[in-house]
Amino acid sequence: MTALHVAAAQISSGPDPVANLTTATDAVRQAAADGAELIILPEATSACFGTDLRSIAEPLDGPFATGLRKVAADAGVVVVAGLFEPSEDGRVHNTLLVTGPGVEASYRKIHLYDAFGSRESDTVAPGNELVAFGLRDVTIGLATCYDLRFAEQFTALGRLGAELIVVPASWGAGPGKEEQWDLLTRARAADAQAWLLACDQAYVPPVGTDPLGIGRSSLTTPLGQTHTRLGAGAETLHAVVDTSVVAAVRSRVPIL
């Protein structure tokens, strides 16, 4: 059994990567001071949707990623955060960076948000690989926001051995969206038979752009039960993930 202290820092990003790095750094430092070993930030931490993503996109050795690496290394924690990197076809990739002592990985969002009148694929190129990484003998899978609507991705991560799946998001507000978020985070945890830690952007009223988040970051058990859930505003979820629960659930209900 491994007991892993996790945190989801429910912040709100603006259009300026420099200001957002400061917000992210402060959140990581505080979560680390409160005992977290794995700290999740939302999708689009580097710059919110509605920004000219091509103009702010950076490679994974650019200043935003480098800043995250520094705070993770200084605090001795692993950080997962959403950013945008240039793609070869002139669009960008919606990427999760994972960084910390002895850990370095990245995941490019596979399922793009071409729904509810939005066209993420106009500016974002999709990824095509499932990604998981290891931390203290725990296998951790990665997914992003709209991926939650695709059960097979989470089943596949469960079959890869993921005991915890982290899902940074920028889940826009709208009719029924809170209920859909709650339903899908719980269902995907049950599909993977894994803990699922979902970190959304905090809710702020939209000003000339699409809504960027509803909050409601949550930790869900491998049986699809809500363990912890935040409200709408900026705050941080702290919890301990017990991996022995995963093995017990998979033994009793061998769906994978």
C-alpha cells in the first residue's frame, strides 16, 4: 500500500503567462507547505482560453515550463499543469507538463472540445498517445477536460496499471454542465477502477470570452464515490490517496 498526499489547486488563469506563473508558483508553494507530494493545477494554467494561443505557446523548455520545474524542484514535489506548446502544423498542442524531482513527462490532449458551439481543433492539434508516470510506486495516468467524455481512454489507463488518474480541466459553465462534470468524473473513476483527481479552473464571471471554469475540483474513489469536492471559488483540495483500495476493488469487480 502507498498513501500519497495529493492536492488540486483550483486557481483562475488570465491571458498573461507571466502573471499566471506567479499564481501557479504561489499555489504550489502553499500546497507543498501543507504537505502535498503531488500538486495538480488546471488545464490552460499558462493562459486561459480566449487568448491568442499561438502567440503565447512555448516549447517545453520555455520560460513557463522552466518556472514550473524550478518551483517543483525547490519544493521537492511533483507538479502537473496545463500549458500550450507549438505544433508542427501551425496550431498548438494542449499539453500537460509533469515535473518534479526524478519525474518528467508530458501528455497532449487527445479529445478536442468541438462541442457546445466551440471548435478547439481550429487552433489545437490533437495528441495520440496515452501517458502514465510513476511516483513513489504509484502509477498515475493523465487526461484533460473533454477527455472525460470518452470512457475508453480511462479504461485503457486502468489496464495500463494507473491507480490514480489526474484530470486538469477548464470546464466551461452552462446549463447542466455542473451535473455533467460530477457524473463524468465519477463514471470515469469507476471505468478505470482508479482514484480520479480532477482540477478545474475556479469560476469567474466571463468577460467577453467563453466561461472558463466551474470549480468543483474533486477526488473520486475507484468505485465512483465522491471523496472530496470543492466549491466554485479559488481554493485547494487536499487528500490522501490509498492505493490498496484500487487493488481491492479490481479484485472484487474484475472488469478490466
